[in-house]
Amino acid sequence: MAIDSTTGYSVGRTGERVRSLADRAQDVVNVADFAVGGMYPWNADDSSGINSAIAEANARSNAGGQPLLWFPPAAGVSGYRTNSKLTTLNGTVDVIMDVPIVVHSSFASINDFVWTIGDPSYRSNDVDLHIWMTFFGAMTNYAINPNFGGVQLINPAHARARFRSMAGFHTPIQVKATGAGQYVTGCVFDLGMINGVHGLDLVADGAGCWMISNTFINGQIGHDASGYGVNRSGIRMRSINGALAMHDLRFHDVDIELGNDGVNTSYAFETVGSVSFIADGLYLEGNSGFLKSDGGGYCQAMYNIAESAGDTLITEPTFSGSTVISREQVYGNAVTSGSGNRTLGRNHINSQQRNTGGAAIWTINKFIGTILINNVGGSGAITLAAGSGVVLNVVTIPVGKLASLVGLGPLGSTVVVVVQA
């Protein structure tokens, strides 16, 4: 491409549409045109420049466009620092961050997210987001303030979001359905590296809004547990209005390693209210439990744990649906059902490598339903133990020898058990 020095228009390429430099400049809002940026330790505050770039992107969006807001790499620039909350970005702006927003430690005392994208009054349709943000300061600061968050996405629909790294916040990422008639649907989220007390927070916050049919892939969620003194969860799902406004959420190939300090809980998944989700190909390690629910509504979970090393897979929601665990590898974990009344529930454990490293002990508490265990190919025994107020009745015992039931001796490779309160 060549530019005519007199007219400022592009010339010289066959088939090229003639556009002025001003026209071309409308395609991309370059943050480097507004903010200086810097290298570690990012001494200069770029908040004003970043906000000016956001304001320009919003203006172009309001004029009917869908501009790209770009945080470019450059010589001497490895990030753009902010000391304060950034201007809300319209939900019709694409974002590419090739270098991160660096959040100064002084921001941890502010009760808000660093950056909100979208608005409760409309859906953010078909946007592409590549988000990268890091907290620069003592990592314990995020545990002090439970309202300190990284990025909040409001009502994205059919969007694609990739989080390269979100580190050092109490809630690094929140995706929120809010406003009557609004919903989050058809989105794909690539989770990347996430570090926080509640790594990914999914919220449907009132009547008339939904979060349905969204996919969450990849990602490593975790942090050092020592010294924070708080309960944690890798992925938290909250359906606040009480109806089943949050369902068909799918998680694939997610690694959750929260750390277990032996005092505070660290659940891979946490649900509040009525939630339905599917999780497949999970890797879990060092968590105190797999799933926790407040028992305040309908909770249905189907999950395939590809590998779990050293976890106690504690499930303690109140179910009116079913729990399905398939193709799980255990490596000697203890598994305990919850103490709540899980009526009409079903645990279905089906694996070709049920237990591959030491005994797995299952303790059943206040559960009414059926448990099917397949331990074909497992090298370790599975022991079922009756918890408080529970009677285990064996219904079918096919030929086999790899499982045992407390007090009844060896059982078959497939075991079907009816559990009664």
C-alpha cells in the first residue's frame, strides 16, 4: 500500500478500495495513542490515557460501528498501569490485549471491578475479547476485600472471550446476566490462567434474566492457599432469583488446583440457587472438595473427572435431579456424599480405571437413590461405608472382585446399591 502525500488516500494496489488515513484510523483505537505504558515496575499511572482510549472506542460504537480497542506491545512497553476503576466499555467493542492492564496495589481497597464491559440495558452480541490483567502488589490484598474484582462482563451473547491471564484478584472474572429480558447465551470462554479466591464467578442476578448454553474451555484455576484465611472456589455459579435461570453450562478440560490449607474449604465448583451444569475432562488436585451447593434450589451436575490426585471429592448439595460421574480416575481419594437430604438422587460411577492407586473409601450420608460402580481394570479396592442414619442394600452383584462393601466382603466388578435414609 502507498499513501498519496497530497491527498492522504491509499493508492497503488490492484483492486484496493481507496480509503483515507482518517477512514483507516476508525477501524482501530490504539491505546498507545493515548497512554504511554511502561516496563516493570510500571511507575507511571496510565489511567487517564486508558480511559481516553475507552471513551474514543465508545464514541465510535455509539456512532454505529464496532471498533477494535487494541493494547499493543511496543519497545519499552510491557503493560499499562491503572490506579483506579476504568471507564465502562460498550458491549459492542472488540478488545485485543497483547500486553496487560497492570492494577496497582492501592486499588485493592476499592469495592468494585477494575473494568466493566457491557450494560444491563442491552446484550453485547458477537464481540471478540482477548483480556489480560494482573494485580501488582502483595497477593494477600485480594483476600482482604471480597468486592475487589478484575473484569466484569455484562450480558455477552454469542461472544468469544479469551482470558490470557487474570491474576491476583478476589474475583478475577465475573460474567453476569442482569436486567429484565437479558441473558448470557451462546458464548465460548477460553479461561487461561486464573488466580483468585473465586476464580470464575457466574451470576444471574434477578427475575427475567438467564444464563444458558455457554461453554467454558481450557484454563488453569488456582492459587497458593497459605495465609489467606478464606474459603475458596474455582468456579462459582449463582442463580440469585431462585428459578432455574442458570442451566446448560458446559466446562471442558479445566484444571482446578486451589490448594488446601486444612482449615478453610476449597471447592472446585460452588453453586448457589438453581443451577444445571456439565463438566468434562477435569483435572483436580489439592482441593478440599469437588462440589458445594447452598441447597437453596434445584442443582443438577454431570461430570467426568479425567484425573483427580489427592482430593476428597465431597458433594453436598440438595438434589432433586441427578449426579452423574463417568470415566473417573481416583488415585486413592476419599469420596463423601453430603449431609443434606438428597432425595430422588442418583450417583452413577462408571470407569474402566476406577481406582488406580490405593483404596478409595466412599461414605454415604442421608442419600436416597441408586449408586452404580464399575471398577473394571482398577488396581485398588473401593470401599463403601454407611454414614449416619444410612442403610446400604446391595441389589445386583455381577461376577468380579475389585470392590468391597463394609461388613459384606468382596463384591463384583460392577455394584448396584440402593441407599436408604
